[in-house]
Amino acid sequence: MIRLRRLFILFSSLLIGGFLLTSGIAQPLQDPDQSNTVCFTIHRTAEKYLGKPYVWGAVGLKSFDCSGFIWRVMAENGILVKRTTARKLYMSLPRVPKGSSYDSGALVFFDNLKHVGIVKDQETFYHAQVSRGTNLSAFDPYWRQKICGFRRIPTQS
């Protein structure tokens, strides 16, 4: 019975999240005070899940894939995004303004849109990596050469 309830909650979240994202209700963060608060809570949530193993298709709580990690962190902060691939997430979210790519809380996409993470600051980002699970990585030369774009985090207006 508990599993059935959890599945219902998960399905409802996915359904509502997909509706909000595709219906235009979700808006990019624009208010600086709101953005700072949301970024702080997003970072706190991401850090709560650091060290979990990578499992393809997983959305937590014990394991994640990269887009499942993004989905979980956003969902726990009231930001409903569709549970989908990194590529589809990239296509559905608003662009980051020029010069704001490495702003805290932006989503960063890598490797021809096959991987996604959350920017912590100019130097680091959170993600679920196949070889290391969920972790905080540096924007070192290895990762910088793989970056293919950034997107803004949506929020309900």
C-alpha cells in the first residue's frame, strides 16, 4: 500500500510538473531576492544528496542519474520540471542571459546535451556522475571543454 501511494505521488508530481513547464506557468527566476533564496535552498538540497550512487533512470532518494538528480533537487524546492532527459530539459528551459552562465543556480549542460548539472559558483557544479555518483565537481579543463550550454531554472510565478 505504501509503494502504491509513493508511485501515485511520483506520478502526480511528474504529471503536474510537465503541465506547469509546458503550459507557460513556470517562469524564469527574475527577482534577485527570490533568486538568492531559491539558490541557497537548491544548494542545500543538492548537498544533502551528495555521495549517492549513480543509477541510470533513478530519481533518488538512494541513487540518481544526472537528470533525475536535477528533478529531485528542483521538486524538493517547489520547482516542478518535467522528468526527462538532459537534452529535452535543455530545449524546454529559458536561456541564461549573456554573462550570467556561471551564476549560482543555473543549469549547465555537457557532452552534446547528454549530461546536466547545477552551477554552485564560478568554479564548481553539482551533478550525478556515472563514475562518482552525486558530487560537487570543479569546472576544470575536462568539464569546461564539454560544456554546450546553460539554462535558467524555472519557478512558479
